[in-house]
Amino acid sequence: MKKHIFIIAVVLLGFLSCKNKEGDAVNNQNKSEAEAEKLVKLQWLLGTWINEKENDFSQETWTRENDSSFTGYSFREVSGEVVFAEAMVLQLKNGDLNLTVASPKKPHEKPVTFVVVASEGDKFIFENKSHEFPQKIIYWQPVKDSLHAWIEGVENGNTKKIDFYFSKKR
């Protein structure tokens, strides 16, 4: 009788252990899905965005690389000369949604990573408190086919904000 109880106990423990592993797998899958959802909420960003005024032209283009990252490139031309350019990566990493920015015009500078600290609807706030300027980058879609982005922070002891307005290129 003791032998049967022991065998039943071993089988039950084995079953429960498998159930826990299944539960862990389900929890990990749910966690991965929740993490991926952060990037899915930014799908509206994909495509090309432009802002054109007389001799001033800006463009930002985002493409999907895979399920966990988007890449972007932004530039501004004034009178036909590129005065600003940056490459960007939006990437899920260790459960966080990161925005990494690098300037091809400044290859000696290291890329800077900002982590999403808040999101509400179609507004995402990325932050890196240790960066000189900006400390925050915000992307917001106030209405369909419209992008309002801005950078903000403290520079030389003064609070500063720079707005960027774009329309979806058709």
C-alpha cells in the first residue's frame, strides 16, 4: 500500500511540475505578448512623415524590421542643404521599449538610448535623465495622418522644448 501511495505521489508531483512549467511557459508567452503589444501600439508611426515650408523640408521615415524593432531615419534640409540627420531604432529589449538615436553627421558621438516611461493612447514618452539635451522625446498622433513629436529637457540651466509637426506622406 505504501508503495502505491508513493507511486501516486511521484506521478502527482510530476504532473504538478509539468503544470507549473506549462504555467511558466504561458506566463512567459503572456509577458512576451504584453511586451510586443507596446510596439504594436506604435504601428501608426510606420511610413513616411513630412513637413514642408518654403525652403525648409523635414522628413522622418519608419519601417518595421521584425516583431521587436522598427528603424527610423530623420533629416531636415534648409535651402537644399541637410542641416540635421539622425538614425533611430525602436526596440523591445528586456521588457522595455527603447528608442536609440544616433547621428550619422556625428560618428564620434555614441548612440543615446531613451526608455519609454509612459504611454497613453497614441502618445509615448521616452526618457533618459542622464543625457545632456534632450532628456525626453515624445511621439504623439493627435489625429490620423498627423505626427507631433517634440524633445524637451534642461539645457544650460534653462527648460527647453522643440516641436516637430509632420503629415503622413501619401
